[in-house]
Amino acid sequence: MRRILAQARKELTQISRDRLALTLALALPLVLVLLLSNAIALTVTDLPLVVLDFDSSPQSRELIAAYRASLSFRVVSWPTSRPAEEALSSNTAKAVLIIPSHFGRDVLRRWPTEVQVLMDATDANTAKLMQGYSTQIIRAYTQAGRDARPLVGAQTRLWYNPGRESRKFYAPGMFVLGLSMFPPLLAALAMSKEGEQKTILQVYASSISAHEFLLGKILAFMLIAMAEWLVSLTAMFVVFGLGFAGDPTPLLVGTVFYAFCVATYGTLIGAAIPNQAAAIQAVALGGFLLVFLLSGLIFPVENIPASLRWISNII
């Protein structure tokens, strides 16, 4: 055990003297969590919307107020004398709401009436989201104007991420992605460097055994993984407003085992591939692509084909 601890202390000393390795170990995972968690979003907000109100009735103003109250749209000014298509082609707006001149009269008479919503479908996903948001706003406006109310109404309550904030959804995934990527990368670089620079010969000539040498390296990079976990977890609490739901013991225990797995994976990759460039590619394949695509971060595990789902279970 003394030799294992000495080997771990030697690895930590080398990394502490290497500013690039320290940055890779602590700073880059934090940047990954902060950057990707804010870059990926499940919802869109603040979409510019042009309103052409040809009715100017209290009913049309109520509909416009419903759009203004939405977090998804931001109403921008546009003269009614200019064509609606020009607002889209000039990138002034992502959508145009056109209210006909008879809108208020038809609403008061309970007659079927229509409004037109033109959308910029350059980005098909954004256009689909805008269509859904606009449909919900108009449906809510229509139901609010009815006198008869249903006897039974259903209300949905979200227990997980009630505000449906994308940052709170993706931040934990990026948190684990950083743990699965950077500690094994450092371990693989340190191990492959021994073979590339032939310093492994000093290990062969020493009295340390193979398992003591490997366990010492694994222990060192486990400690690095735990330090990265602590830094990233602090960012989750401070920046994203997350917290522990229930007993944190399973997370703490699972993190120790996960840190052991990723440190072992990187160490064995470096031992098998005595070339730093090739070792980086191998770690990137297993530590980034597989975790990014098959862990449930992007696609639900249930939607992954059964022929590949066993890889997801291993990850």
C-alpha cells in the first residue's frame, strides 16, 4: 500500500507542476458544463413577432396582450402599410400575426373567425416550436372567452424541472460528460507518455510491481476526478440553482465507483497504446462519443435500438 500511495503522490506532484494538465483537469470541465448547458435548449424564447392588427378592437388587443405575456414571443413594431412577408425576409421577425378587420365583431357574435400566423421556417425545429406556442396561446385565449366551463378540468404538474428550464435539464448530463471525458484523458496521456518517452523502463528496473504501479496511477486520477466532481458540483449549485433531491449518499458512493471506472479506463488505454495522439482518439471514442450519444443524454435509452442498448447499459 505504501508503494501505491507513493506512486499516486508522484503522479499528483507531476500534474501540479504542469499548468496545462491542471487546466485540463479542473478548468475545462467547468467550461464544458457552463458552455454546453447554456448552448443546448429545449425551448425557444424572445422570438420577435410582428402584429398586423387590422381590427383595433378590444378583442384584438386582448389577443395581442396574450402574445405579449408569453415568454416565447417578443412583439416588435411594424407598420400595417408594409407587407408581412417583408418582415420575415428582412429578418425583423420570426413570425407575423395578422388579425382581420372583422375579428372583434365575430368574437362577440360567437362566429367562427380566423387569424393568420406566418412563420419563418428556415429552421424547421424553431418553426414547429413557434407553431405549438402560437396554438397554445390562441387556444387559451379562446377558452378564456367562453362562458360555459367544463365540469372537470385536468391540470398538469411537473415534479422534475417544473419550469422546464433547459439549463437544469442538460447541466447534470454535461456534468457527467465532463467526468467521463477529462479524467480518463489525463490518465491515458500520463500512461502513454511513459511508453512514448521510454520512462517506463525506469519502472521496469524498480522494485514496484505492475499492479502497484497501475493502482497508484488509478488512485491519483481518481482523486483528480473527485476534485473535478467537486468543482463542477459547486457550479451546479451556484450557477444553475440545482440541489440534492433526497439522500445524497447514493450519489457520493456512485461517484467514487464511477471515478474508479473512468480512471481505470484511461490508465488501461494508455498502457495498451504507447502513443499520446492515438490514446487521445481512443479515449475520445469511448469517453465522449459513446457517452454523448448512448448514455441517454441526447436520446432516451428506451429509444435506442435494442442491438445497441446493451452498450448504453454498460456506459
